Amino acid sequence: MAYNILVVDDSLSMRAIIKKVIAMSGFDVGEIAEAGNGLEALAKLEDFWADVVLSDIHMPEMDGIELLKKIKSDPLMASMPVVMITTESRDEVVSGALAMGAAGYIKKPFRPEDIKALLVEILGGEDDAVGEDQSESDDCDF
């Protein structure tokens, strides 16, 4: 089963890296949509169903925490997993996001296998979600 993913980050290069990491992981992806901040993400979600949202925290206009609140307060999107991928390391911010319903947290810089492992944990077993050859991502940090 292919999964749709929404990548939300104000850095175009970081969105490209995250998309490449997902492709390298062998995860079975349908479509990957992008947004530069929380407002753009909410607009995108009006006509794009994401099986998971990967979001930065610190962004202009609407940050990842506010995006998480909006998603979790919407009855149609409340079950959508949101993973925070960010440089933020303060315990109160991380624990606050998890308490609000974030499905996980990955600190930048990250390794491709960190994203793969979390996607497999959230969306399903490795046999269903991931292809066979993972050699490209070995020993690679982003």
C-alpha cells in the first residue's frame, strides 16, 4: 500500500532532503506534497489526503506546533499522524508536542534510518511499507 506524505518546512532544501531520504528508505510512497509553513499545509490538506505529516516546528506565519493543534482539533484530520522533524531540543517543547498528539519526533540532523523506522512504526510493518534494498542509506546523515 502506497502512503501519501506531506512535508512541511520553510526550507526548500530541507524539504528536498526529507523527500530524498524517504525515497532512499524504500518506503512505499504514493504522493509527497510540500508546504513552506503551517498555513500552506492546512491549505494543501483541503484537497490532499496525507497518511502522515512530517513538519518542522520553527516556521514563519504558522509554526509546526500551531499546525499540530489545528490538525488535532479538526474531526476529519484528528487521526492523521504528525511527526515533528526539527532542530528544537528543549524538553518542554518536545514533550508539549507529544502531549498535543504528535506521533513522533526526529531531531535534525537525522539519519535516513530514523525517518524510515518512525514511518514503519506509525504506518505499518516493514514488510508492507518498505522495499528490499537499503544499502544507499547506510552511514548517511542529513
